[in-house]
Amino acid sequence: MTTLMKLRRRFLKNKDGSMATIVAFTLPVLIGFGVLAIDVGHFYSVRTQLQQSADFSALSVLTKLRDEARVDFLNVSQARIQYREAAVAAAKKNLPPAATNAAVRDYDVLFGKWDFNRERFLLRGELFPVNAVRVQAQMNRWRANPVKTMFGKIFKNDVDVNVSSIAVMPVPPSFHMLSPDASGALEMHGSADIDVYAVQVNSEADDAFVLTAREFGIGALEVAVTGGAPGVTHSRVVTGVKPVGDFLNDLPEPSFSGCRYNGFVTSDPRPVLEPGVYCGGLTITDAAEVTLNEGTYIIKEGPLVVDASMGGKEIKGDNVLIYLADEKAEMQIDGGNFSIRAKKTGKWAGIAIMAARGADAPPKHVFASTRAYFSGIFYTPDSQVEFTGGGLDGNCVYLCFVSNTLKLTSTYVNYAYSIAKNPFGGAVTLPAEPPSLKKNFRPYLLNEAKYSFN
């Protein structure tokens, strides 16, 4: 027994070969973790490439729809027919080598509407216009294309990797009231009627939208109000939405110096006005017809007046920008058919009317008993605008009308269907798009990317 005990103690004290024993036991575990790490890295690499492919596909197809359809965003069914194939093709160009064509199929591309208020993607065939697209990229056993393990087959032969991406347009083509706090930022009274794609009211006031006009006068697809709309139960009026930004906030203001005219008042029966700086304002009166030659009209230190003598008469300007340079440059349009078609090229392409920003006292532009037509954007972000009687027609690309506040009294506003009411004659074309709007009004990816490993 003593001898056995000694041998046991000697064996326990003997360290020779112990490291080899430890390595022999742990090496398979270390190798297993090593190859598992390689496989996990491979899975994440494939997932990243799949996500990039879905992102690129969603952005590119919505940009393509935007640039080709322009103002006429398609409904879900039309978009699916015309653009789904392009979305799949764009995705395939960026799929990882490990993916097969089954990673993105045609039914992985869904066109619909992103509800900014409820933050959800809606898919309904009757929705118009489409403002979002969702693209899924999937490598899984159901599609017979899972991601194969490289070294870890002892644990698992393959892994499912699924991702999705949503691209959205900022807002539909629309009218924007930008005041953050005005009561009655949008008011509709009498027989006012507004047929446009959408209206956005930024004001957070409890009575941001005031409606005393007939409710069926809301022809807009949606009136989105950040604040409240007391007493309004129209299904197209949505309150509590997020405000939008000024998509033209980096549009430069025209530079000018001196005065070409001082307190100019028309005197000829058919005057042809020339561009330039009109100091003290510009008054149009007692004429049978007025033409504004192409160019930029700077109205400074006085109003732009069309008086009641012009009732039913034509005042037209093609390839024109009217710039209201200060708070005294208010528009006082009392009668007449006042039609402006925006410039076709340059920094101010697509802008028909523009008012200076940041006035100490917000200017008020008043149109009474006037038929106004603007082919291009009416852009007066810090101004109050009122229309009484008459009508406001026009066409635009994505952004139609921007003001601080807007009051409509028995005025018919029609931008949704007015493309056939071109007062300039000839073929009707959409106006140019301002470069700054083209830059700012682009599709973007929601921070909603979803992925999974199984």
C-alpha cells in the first residue's frame, strides 16, 4: 500500500507532457471557435451586401419613378407594372457573389404609401400617388438559396439571411403653409374649394386649420395639419402630423442694384413691360392687355398693383420671375387674368413668384376677383397670402405653393387637373424644376432596415 501511495504522489507531481495533454483537449474547441468566427463574419458580410443591394434598389427605382413620372406619381398597380422589373434588375447588380437570382424576386418589390404620422408602410391598390417602395432581399431555405457555412458544418450547414429596405419621398406634390404657430395658418371660407395633391399646414396652434366653407370643397387628397382643426371631421383632414421643412431654403435670392424704373404706372392700352428693378413698385391700370417680356422683375420699396380697371383683362408673362424684394413689395391684385409662366433655365428655373425671406413685418399678398395661373412655384415662405373670389390654377413639379399662411374665401384652387387650362396656348408642359428643389426633394432611406439570421 505504501508503495502504491508513493507511486500515486510521484505521478501527480510529474508535470512532464501536461501541456500536450491540455492542447490535445482544447485544440478542437479552439479550432471550432475559429471556424465559427470565420463563418459568422461571412454571414455578416453577406447580410451587409444584401442590405446595400436592397437599399440601392429602393432608392434607384423611386428616383426613377420621380424623374420619369414627375408630378404624376403613379398608383400602386401602375408603379408595380412599370417599375418592379427595374427594381429587381437594380438589386441584382449589387447582390453578393454568394446570392442567386432568387435573393430578390418581383414580389419582393412593394409600392405603397408611407404614413408619416403613424410611421407605417401602407399597401393599397387605390392609393395615389405612390410615395414609397419596400424591397426585400432573402437568402433562405424556403427559396433554396440559404447562405452555406464554410467551415462550421459540424454546427449547421446553412443560415437564412433576410433584409428589407424602405425608400420614401418627402411629401407628395403639394401646398405648404410654413408658419409654426399661426392661428388659421390655412383658412377656407364661403365656397372655397381646393383641388390639389396635398396640403401641409405646419402650425402647431389648436386652430391651425379653420374651415367654415363646405367640407366637400376639400378636393385635396390630404390636408395634413401639425396642430388642430377644430370642428373638422373630413376624412381627408389629418391632424397631429409632423411638420415639413422648407425645401427651397437654400434657393439664392436674386441680386440687383439701382433702379430701372421709379413708381412705374402703365399708360399705354397694350403695354409691353421690360424686366428690371421697379423701385417704388409697379402699377398696372387702364390697359386692354399687358405683356411681361421674359426676364426677372424686381419689385422694390412699393407694391405690385393690378387695379380693378383690369377686371377680365389679360396680364401675362412667359419665362418670367417676379421677385418681391422687401416687405413693402406686396402684391395687390384686384381683378384681371394674371398668368405667369416660370423661367425654364438657371437658378430660378421653375419659380414664378418669389418673395424675400426674413421680413420684419410679414408682407400680405392679396388677390381679389382674380383668375390667377402660375406655371411654376409660388414661393413666399414668410408672407401671408389671401385669395377672395376668382380662382387659382396652375401646374408644378412636386412643390406648388409655399407661404407662411393662406386664406381662401370663395376661391377655387385647382392644381390637380388644371393642366388642360393653359392660358398661354400651345402644348402644355410641366414647368422646369429648380436645381435646389431637385437636390432637396429626393427619395431617402428610412432608418427602418430590418434583417434576421435564422
